[in-house]
Amino acid sequence: MDRQETMGVFLSVVEEGDFSAAARRLRMTPSAVSKIVGRLESRLGVRLLQRSTRRISLTAEGSTYADSARRILNDIKEAEIAIQPGAEPRGRLRVSLPSAFGHRLIVPLLPAFIDRYPAIELELMFTDAIVDLLAEETDVAVRVAAQSDSRLVVRRLAPNHRVICASARYLEKHGTPMTPGDLQHHTCLGITSRGGLNIWEFDGPEGPQSMRIRSPIEANSTEALRRLALAGVGIIRMSEILVGPDIRVGRLTALLTEYNHHDGPPICAVYPPGRILSPRVRVFVDFLAEQFTNPPWLHGAP
């Protein structure tokens, strides 16, 4: 049995949780499966599995080996698919999306992607946290945040222009700020635990300025802050992609437009590195890049 087959047997044991179930899956005897795993451990010189009378579990070395084996076998599978003429991308694609951005802007694009690639099964995960793609076995993420993991491949999709805005209801009650300094006398809505986003920077007639907002109201959800701003609670600084439709139809009013609000990190698709890019990931990232060339939300509220 070659190393690829041995890896497959080992992963079957890990996924099934015991030798008997793995043997049934592989149409082998439990003793044959146990011998293969035993020879693998002997060759590597480490114990990969902790065995008990009821269930097996991975050792630390076994967990590391299992992760590597999955990637290797997946690379082999993807390589074979990639060279097949006219091969249709297929299989499950795990995608991490930021909550507000994902729900309001990415999800409306997905019916066209599903129509184009019906053999791809999408698994969408919405979170504003920065997911460890390798640890969570996630194929690709869309991010509107600084990229701190140098292991990842990054593809820039669009700039992230920021705008400061508030509703007419708020401005009628509290007045309109005319300079960045005026914001100190207004209710500005902040992002919880993301301090860098609560430092608002400007370039204008008075030169560069920055101020850290101290808000009585914070949230870890940009969608929650947008809804609070629409309700007249306070002033927000947010990506123009998220609030542009509200501004165009008059639900929000852009403020301090004569000042240049520093752009945020660009909108990017990120995915783990690999010698062979999964066709599923490739077509998904290409599709997003195509959509962001002329995004539909520029022409109206999503």
C-alpha cells in the first residue's frame, strides 16, 4: 500500500472514530486497518492515535499529521480535476463573510454564481471576527480589514472608501457638524474592541487631523450601527459600499465632505496558499472580482 492509500486509511479511522467503522467504510477487516495504522506509526516513529476500548482520539502529532494528510490528498484530487478538459468545478466551498457586508452585498450576488456553477455546494459563515482559515478549514474569506496573516493569498477586490454620515432626524435635532472638531459635541457611534476604527482621520483646510471618538454607544456589528444611525441615534463612519445606497436615496446624509476621510483597508478575498488552487476557490474569487468591477449596489439600494 502506497503512502497516499495509507493516508486515506488513517483519515478514515480519524473520521469514523474507530477501526471497525473505518473498516466497514473501506471494505476491509478491522485487523487490516489496525495493522496499516500501526505500520504508519512505526515508520514515523510517533504515536498518532490514543486507543481505548470505546473510542480512539488523536495525539498532538496525530492531529498535525491528519491536517497535512487532508491537504495532501485534497491537492492530489484538485490536481486531477484541474487537468480534465472542461471539468466542472464541484464540491463544498466554505466561505467566511463579514456580517453586514456579507448579508447586504455578497448574498445578493450568489444566485448568479449558483446558476453558473451548480455543482458547487456553498457553506456560508457570517462573522465579524477574523477567522483562522487554516485552523477552521475554511476555503476563502471576504474581508474588509487589515490582513495580518502573511501565510494567506490576498486578492484585492475594491477600495474601501469611508464616509461620515447621519440621518436627517439626527441633524435636525442636534445640528450639522461643520469641522472635525465639532464631532466632539455629537454622538458618534463606535466599533467595539476595534480601537483603530474609532480613530477618525481627516485631511482638510486645517491640515491632517485625527480624533479618537468616545461613544456612549458601541457595537461589534456594522449593521447594528447603520440601523442606529438610520434611527437618528448618532453619527457613523462606515464603508461607502455599505451606506452609499442610503445616502443616494436620502436615508442618510454625508457629512464633512470637504475633508478627505482616510480609506480603510481594501476589500479583499483571502485564501490559504497551495501549490494547486482549488477550482472551486478560483472560480469563486474570479466571480467576485468580476462583480466588483461593476457592482450592482452602485445603481441602487440592495
